[in-house]
Amino acid sequence: MWYVSTRGMSPRVDFEGALFSGYAPDGGLFMPEEVPQLDRETLLEWSTFSYPRLVKELSALFIGPMLIPRDDLNGLIDRAFSRFRHREVVHLARLKDGLNVLELWHGVTYAFKDLSLSCTAQFLQYFLEKRKKHITVVVGTSGDTGSAAIESVQGAKNVDIIVLLPKGHCTKIQELQMTTVLTENVHVFGVEGNSDELDEPIKAVFADVPFVKKYNLMSLNSINWSRILVQMAHFFFAYFRCAPSLHTQPLPLVEVVVPTGAAGNLAAGCIAQKMGLPVHLVAAVNGNDIIHRTVQEGDFSLSKDVKPTLASAMDIQVPYNMERIFWLLSNSDSQMTRTLMEQFKRTHSLSLPKELHGKLSAAVRSVSVLDETILQTMGRCWEENRYLLCPHTAVAVSFHYQQMDRSQPSGPRCCLAPAWAAKFPEAVLAAGLTPETHAEIQALENRETRCTPMRRGDDWTRILRGAIQGLSGRRGSPS
């Protein structure tokens, strides 16, 4: 399996190359050169598989036995999921009136990112040990990515991790999950800015290709193909658990509602669709509505600024994985994708070509939800089911309620739940509900913290470069 850049100007690479690269050298994102097609028989066979087994099958298709033999691959994925709290790894909650909620948050940090990052870390370790290499991982986070990335590699001898978090823009618990990890290979910076602003110094560092190569830098944000690959399993699992029967012609459709920020999960869903999985996707966003406007009107343009919302992990203005979706839906047209993304970079404004917008709106529906509706949804779900939603899950569930209240006939629907409500006590209280207390989460308050400030007016790129060089100096010359 080979991977090519969405912008078509970089040499193709294998899975290992895509894993360690993050952005392609031409600024694009790596995608499989060909998307495998699954026939009906394969889907029927996969329909009985557990979530870990689905991850194994998908990984085998997109990695190949020459790079990671199947027995090794199975062992890596079993290890990745060994710390999950639910025996199924993920869990489908079947609630009243056809509301299905797929809980993706049973990992160490209680967020869906534990699923893809635990596997990605295992893949990294596998190749690093083979190659006797050391890497420095640089991650920008809007809330959950940072803590999940830290957990996946903390204590690893051949990895240092630098995380930039937006001070005051994620919840207290999310921040503590990052700043209380005092392991030697973990380095956390608190940036006086939002998640889009802290992405700028990271982009600037990664744009310096000789620097990236010299210091063996990589990212674990959802620019990394490995994360998209693992997240595809969400859609297969949701489909097989929610489809009424697979013995009909054609196979039944299942609608999957995806709460999304940077559009990584959404890109994974679009690839699953392309492979032949009969899912229809709904992109559910908060008040930062660039994806909603793109689906509805073809308007991929920045707003004036990011609006802070209760669904803070989705407070994103630049959903960079939309580039993968544009490339996929344009039949791998890298020239068009490059032209579109270069225009967007120049002008912060883009009107999708009519044909591409038509394909996008055929593949994806969308909804944008304000804080008031998030709180109402959390209240209603508790009232009807005694089930607490996190604010991000509530963005997805609000779409389900909207369709129900309009009495619009629909087939089965599954809402993805990216995080546990206990991580968002502020939002739960604002909804007039009682937050769940959890000893492990409460214990974070009493732990020592470590966080280096990046203040307004500082040269964040210079600070980040200096931190990377300092880590290399501490270890000796870059390996």
C-alpha cells in the first residue's frame, strides 16, 4: 500500500513513511494511493467482528504484511487496547426512541483519541525499535489530543513529546491531564492563545524541512494518517451494530452523526464510505461552523475569529482534514486540491467548485449547534434516559432530536460520543445537572503540575525551535 500527498508534489511513501511524516513535504496530507473496495461477502464476514478485530483487519489492509507481519500487528493492537476500561473497548448505548450512542471514550484519558493514539504509539515503537531511532513528537491540542498523545508515549525511551495547549481554552480537567504528567520525556507549554493560534508555530517549524529531518520531528495530530486509519473502525463498528439486517438487497443504510472539529473522524468516515460501507454521514459542529457552511453552501472561508463554546475541543477555525475529503471526493485530483488549498492559504476564503460541492453534499449532511441547544440536549437526554452526555456528544445527539421532532422518517442512526461527561463538569452544571464524580479525575487536583508559559508577545516559533534543540542537546547529537 502506497501513500501520496493530496497536493501531488511529493514522492509516494509506504505506511512507515506516512506514519513518521505528518504533513507531506509539499504541505499536503498523505492518503492511500488506492482505496480498497470491500464486497458484500467481506462486509458480512466483518459484521461479527469485535472492535479490536476490525482495527486489525483495516490496519492489515492499509499497512501490508511486508512492513508489519500479521502476528506482530495483532500483538501491537492487543497491547494498544490493553488499558481500556470496557471489555469491548468501545460500547454502544441503546437509548429511547432509536437513539444510539457509540461510546468511544473508555481509554485512559476518557476521550476517543485514546483509540487511535494508543495504536499509533505502538506502530511508532515497532519501527523505532527496529531502526534504533529517536523522535520528538510535537502536538498542538484544543483539549483531548494532548493528554491522549502524552499517555500513549509517556516513559518511552525513544520518544520525547512536546505539547502546546491553549491556556484558558480547555477545561480544567483536560489541562490537568496534561500538566500533571511529570515523566522526563513529556514537555508541556501553555500558550496564551486559542488552538488555531498555537498551530501557527507548529506549522512554521514543520515547514522547515531540513530542521524536521535533523531533529526527527513528527506530529500526532490528526494530520497523521495512522490516526485516520484507526478511526475508520468506528464507522464499521457503528454500522454492524446498528444495521437491522445485512441479508437485504441492497444493504441497508445507517446514518452516523460525527461531532467534529478538525474533521479527522469525518475524513475516516468518508474513506469507509468509499470502501463500500453503506453509511451516510452527518457532520455536527458547534458555533464554529466552517464545515457546516462548506457542506451547505460550498463556502470554505474563515470566520473573523474562533468562538469559545461548551464543546471546546471543536473550537477550530481551520479543519485541515477537509483537504483529505476534497481530494477523495474529487477522484484524487491533486492539482485541483493544491490549487484550492493554496488559494485558501492566501485569501482565507474559498468557494468550492460546483461539482465538488455537489459530491460533498451528497456524501455528508451537516448541522451547527449553539451552546443553548447543547445544554437543552444534555438536559433532555438525562430526562428521557438518565444518561449524561458530554457537550461534544450533545452536538451530535441534538441532530437526532431535531430529526425526531420534525417527524422525519429515517433509518437507523448512530451518534459518536467522543468523550465522557465527567471530563466536562462545568457544562454538566450549566445544563442544571449533577456532574459524575470520579476518584481518578478528582485526584488530578492534588498533583504537582509542570507547564512552561508561551506568552502573548513572545516569539512562539523561536521558543518551540529552542525547546526541540534543547532536547537534542540533552541527549547528545540528533540520532
